[in-house]
Amino acid sequence: MAELKHWYIICYDIRCPKRWRKAYKLLEGYGDRLQYSIFRCWLSQRMREKLRWDLEKILTLEDDLILIRLSGQCVKDLPKYNRPNTWLLNEKGFRVL
């Protein structure tokens, strides 16, 4: 059985450019960059905890990090109050031939 996944918004403020680059490269493997220090990621609970663990190894106490889980209704409503093409999803799925 597949693990349940959710969309997460991950925001960070990292004071050191070297640590910022490490966090950025790590997050690139998990999701899409929306803005300078904001990513969206489609994660299971296990993936989220692994990501947090890896980020905590990079960050120090002076850095900030927040992960926000979006409900299905939040994601569905995003096009209603944002600019067009703000949150594009590939919803094609699979085709059985």
C-alpha cells in the first residue's frame, strides 16, 4: 500500500551562504522552488521526517525553518486567489494502453 502524501510549503531563512546553498541543493531533490527560499514538496510522512533530519544537520540555531502542510482543500483553492500559473500541477496521471 502506498504511503499517504501531502503538499508542504517549506520556507527558510539561512544566514550563512554556504549553509543556504547546502539546504537549497537538498530541497531541489525533494520539490520545486517557488521563490528564493520557498519550496513546495509532495511528501509522505517518512520523506518529510528524512528531509527535516537532513536539514537540521545543515542548519544552526540562528537559522529559521518552517514546514507547512497544505490540506487538499487549500491546494484546490489556490487558483481562486492567486495569479494564473502560480501552482501548476501535472495531473495527467497514467494511461492504460
